[in-house]
Amino acid sequence: MPATLTLPDGNIFHGSRGYSEYVVFVALSGTYPTGGEPINFRLLPLIKASRPPIVAICGSYGGYLFEWVVGTTIANGLLKIYTAAGTELANAGYPGAFAGLTIVLKALFRKNV
């Protein structure tokens, strides 16, 4: 099942230098795909960008490490997940620790011109 993205009210910050920053909550369920969980920012209509984020950082509790891998479009970036030992999760169901876990993904986009 794809990642569920939520953009709560108040989590949009528009900079004066042509950038917008969004703090998105990510919930995961189902099976972790090999290579990373696809993240489609097009699912959030409040994100007014046509290009992938310049940078994104992500994290949560629970002993897992998260890495953002930029995609070629706004719709195909990847969220890679590693165990504390640095091994990427296997292509299998998410561990029980992910039930109710919210991952915070902070992304910086260039404003459309």
C-alpha cells in the first residue's frame, strides 16, 4: 500500500527568496518495496511545486533511520528505511514498530516561476 501523506494546517512556510518549505507526515502500511517507499507529493494539492524538492530530511522515533532519495519528478522520490545497524529493510511487511508510527518529512521546494 502506498505511503499516506498528510499536510496539516500551519505546516507550510513560504520564504522570501523563492522557496517554500512543507512539513509532511508520512504513515506507512503494507509491504516495504525494494529500494524504498515511493513518495508522491502530487497527492497533496497544497504543495504548489512542479519540480522535486531541492532537499528533504526525514525522521521519527522507533530506532529506524530514514533517507530521502530525490526523484526525477515531484511524484517519484523515495523514502529509504534502514535498521539501526544500517541495513535497508527487506521487501516484506513493515515491522510491528511501524503501526501508528508517524514519520516527519520536511521538504524544501523552489517556488514555481
